[in-house]
Amino acid sequence: MIVESFFYSALVVMIGAFFALLRVFFGPSVPDRVVGVDTLNTLIVAGMVLLGAAYDRTIYIDIAIVYALLSYIGTLAIARYLQGGLE
């Protein structure tokens, strides 16, 4: 059974993800949308860590670490593309 504190923490992460999605969809510029996607990826990682802690499964935390690394590399690639480094 999931403890109430994990439920409330997950609720806060979901509210933050909703606001990040609003930034992605309605961002006035491309860099704002990239920041929204990066924030959403961070909140997804936080949700996976919460899920792993709630169910006492380390595989979720391992997957969250790999997802965070891939997300970071993707954000760097997008930032470099926007700067004009990739062609």
C-alpha cells in the first residue's frame, strides 16, 4: 500500500508537470518550450524515483537514472542546435 506522503508528493509532481506542459504548448518562443520539456523530463524522473520508493523497487530508480542521463544529452543537443552548432 502506498503511504499518504508518496501520494501527496506524486500529486505535487503531477501539478508541476501540468504547468510544464502548459509551457511546452503555449511557450512564446522555442527556448521557452525547450525549458518546458527539460522541466517535464526532470519531473518524470522525480515521479519514477517516487514510484520506486513507494513500491520498494530499485529497478525504477535505475531506469530513472538512465532516463535522466539521456534527457540531459538530448537537452544539450537541442541547445547546441538552437545555437547553430549542429547542421
